[in-house]
Amino acid sequence: DGGITQSPKYLFRKEGQNVTLSCEQNLNHDAMYWYRQDPGQGLRLIYYSQIVNDFQKGDIAEGYSVSREKKESFPLTVTSAQKNPTAFYLCASSIFGEMNTEAFFGQGTRLTVV
Amino acid sequence: KNQVEQSPQSLIILEGKNCTLQCNYTVSPFSNLRWYKQDTGRGPVSLTIMTFSENTKSNGRYTATLDADTKQSSLHITASQLSDSASYICVVSAHGSGGYQKVTFGTGTKLQVIP
């Protein structure tokens, strides 16, 4: 079945460590996105990619990095520079440009810094 | 600044009752508005999407309305079920450059349906 998969579902990280969240989709979507969700706030865009080997910063990119080497994959690295990394991270994909189409979301990764 | 405000923040209703969730936005230039349902600890799932010319759209027991003049949308849930307990997020897109749209998420309304 087609879909978008995030792994792992739960992730614990020690302060000062980098950690990479996985996002894979087999929907043949060109565009992929990473959002962060905190209690009482709307989803905030971290990075997005409209095409392979290209990505753009979103509203809160500081302390994060991404790569888009394959159409199907858009991993997010949370670096030690991210001051408050504990959050629920959501990956999404859509047909190019997210015009009048919907975005499909993964099930999320809950990252906790200990 | 593009903003999407939802009300109420939370709502508790009895199973079988109807309810209406509100969404006000100041996003410009408007492209489309979507309602998503998000179960706790899971990703959002799309319920409806409406463009400027559409003022109502249904998906089963969910009916969304859009008033582009007043920049308001509502999501009406009919004959609520326990499985409707979730957060409902209003998402508004604005036209951007290069085919990419600027998307603004509301903070959501947390609905709890009780027996």
C-alpha cells in the first residue's frame, strides 16, 4: 500500500548528541516536508523539499539539517545546536507545490532529550 | 502576518450529539483551506479541502463550510461517535512563488466525545 512512514516512533537522545529521524514515502510525491508540533501550538515548518537534491528552510530551521538524495526519502537530523529539541516531529509529502492537493502525513516521531 | 485561529480550544460532548468547530484566518492571498483530524500521537489525516469558490463540502458526518468574504470556516460533526475524539486542525494555504504554497496551521480544537 502507498503511504508515508516515519521511524522510529519514539526516540530518546542525550543532550549534545545529534539524532536522525527517518521519513520514507512511496506515493511518488515530489514535495516533502518536516514539521514540529509542540503543545498548544500549530505545526511549524522546519524544512521542505520540492525536488530531489533541493531543499529550503522553513520557519524554524535553526539547529536542524536535511538531505534529499532520493525522491522517496527526506531524513531530518536534529543537531546539538537545537536548543529545545523535545517535540513531536511530523513528516509530510504532497504532489509538487502542494497546490490544491492534500498533504499526507506520517505517524510522527516523538523525540525526548534526556 | 498569516494567522489561523481556532475555537474553542477544547470541547466535550455526549455521544450522538452534534458540534461545530470554528476557524478564522487572516491568510492572504488565499488558496485553499483544509480540515485535518489528528488522533493522539499520530499524524493528521485530511477530512476536507476547499478552494475560494467552494462554500461547503461534506465527508460523511463531517461538513465544512467556508466564507471567503469573512475569512471564516466551520467544521460541523453530526451524530458524534466516540471515535471522533481527536484534535481537529484548520490549515490555510496562501499562494506563493514557484508553485509552493505557504501553509499556516491552526492550533487545533481538542474534541472529546463521552458516552
